[in-house]
Amino acid sequence: MKRVICSVFGMLMVGCASAPVQTVDCTATYRTMINGVRYENNVQIYQIKTDHTGKEYVRPKHAKHLMFYGQWYPRNQFINYQCKKE
């Protein structure tokens, strides 16, 4: 009985932790500062997700000298979003 309860509880926790991912075709501007000089780079955003608290995260593709390594970044780190409607 304990195993069943633990299994059900574990499945519920995993289900709540995973956020739905939306595939998009957007571009945005990412600001960086190198040696006191501010650079703005246009990057392509290909996925957006919202966590259980309502925060939005984006997954950008690599751009020129920027390597994002497939991680999720807070949406507010990027500006000037322009998305194509499908």
C-alpha cells in the first residue's frame, strides 16, 4: 500500500513540475556587456514555456559569438520580441 501511495505521489509531482513548451518562430534582442561596452545581438527564440508560478522562459538558438547551450533563460533578459504568426 505504501508503494502505491508513493508511486502516485511521485507521478503527481513530476506532472506538476513539467511545464508545457510552446514552439515559436520569434526574434529578440539580447544585451551583453563586454569590457564596459554594451552590445545588442539579435537572436532567434524557438521555444517558450511558463512555469507553475507564471514566469516565462525562452530557449534561444546560438547567434554569432553567443552560445546559449540549450538552456532556459528568463523572458525579461531579452527585449524587442517579434514573432511570426503561423
